[in-house]
Amino acid sequence: MTTLQELEIFEQDAFKRADIKLLDLSLHLLKDHRMAVIPHSTGLARLVNLLHWDASENLEYLDGEGVLADQIIHFAVHHVMNRFNQCNTAKGMLFAECMASAADVYLVGKLSQAGEETDFLQDTLESFSTYYEMYAVDETHLELMLSTILEQPFKAMMDLANYLFQFGSALLGAQPDLEKLIQLQDHFSYPLVHHYNISNWILTIRSKFPGFDDAEPDLSTIRTRFCHSENTFLEQFQ
């Protein structure tokens, strides 16, 4: 068991050059978190983190001997949202994961605007391209997604988080809302539900909240705090 202060943070310099303030805020926020490093691992931590998805534990599992800058931000989003009681519900937990995952496009946009080339950026874009090739209903959708990310990274993050939340909500019930899912399939963000393996989220949430009330919770407070503007979003990490 270790802490972030004792670990190498991969791609930290590139994030700093891109002026991604969210990284420093996240590092401070997680300074007391425990990091369980799985040496010589090629993805085991990703599986374990999903199965032991509990932000209140302040414990993260890591592959290898360091941590990626984007991972730190993903962990921090969960930690911040866990402050809200609404996130201790099925839909609240879903929205927290949507926000943490959609942060990827914010980071892609910021790094691209700064002309930084990182493994995270390359791997993310390659994965996007693969899933758009397989699942896009329109060949222009990938270009539309990428142009949105590059032009307005924060808006792209919020739009994607809201889309993933709608899609996940349609899957979360005892029976899928097929009418809603078919409608959402036409959106240019649709291939990213496959990129993020959203069904895995749903299985984890169902296990934690069996028989949840679909009418709950009221997420208006969280949406106001996190989604109103980039400044109000960053303020939540201070």
C-alpha cells in the first residue's frame, strides 16, 4: 500500500503544459488516498477497481509502478461526487461514473488544443476510432465528436456525461427501455457507450442497489454544481 506522493505520475508534465488545472486539484484532493499497486500487472487493476467500486473507501488499485495523470482525475471526480448523498443511490452512482468517464474528452480537448501528444491521447483516440468504425450510424459522427471536443472541451464533457446518463438510465431498470435506447442510438455519441463498456457499470450498480426506485434521486444540486460552467466545475475540487 502506498500514496500518490510515493508514485511516479505518468504524463504529468504534458498535463501541466496544457494548463489542465484539474490535475493539481485532484492530486491535492487524493493526497491521503491509499494506492494498492499490483506489480507486473497488465490491466488487473482495471478489473478490480470496477468490482470494488466504492469511492468512500479512499482506496484505488493500480497497474504497474505508477499512475497515469488521467487516472488520478478519474478517481478525483468520483471522490468529489461522493460528498453528495444523492450519489449513494443507483442513479447517483451512474451519474458519477458518467462524469468521471466523460472527463476523458475534456482532457483530450485540452491536450489537443495545447498540441501535446501523450499515450493517453493517442490510446483514447484510437479506441474512439475503433468503436466509431463498428457502431456509428453515420460516417460523419466521429468527425463531429472530435470537432466538438477540440472546440469546446468542457461542453463536450458535459454533453457526453448527460448522454451516457440517459443511455445508462434506459438500461438500469428491470427491463430495458428499448424505445429510448433506439432513439439514443442515432446520437453521434452512441459508439462511446461501447468504448466505456456501459453494461459493466449497470451490472455493478444493480448489484449494489437491488430493487432501486427509478424516481430517485433528485440530481439537480449536483448538476448545478458540476455542469453550469468550467469554473464552477473546478471549484468543486478545491
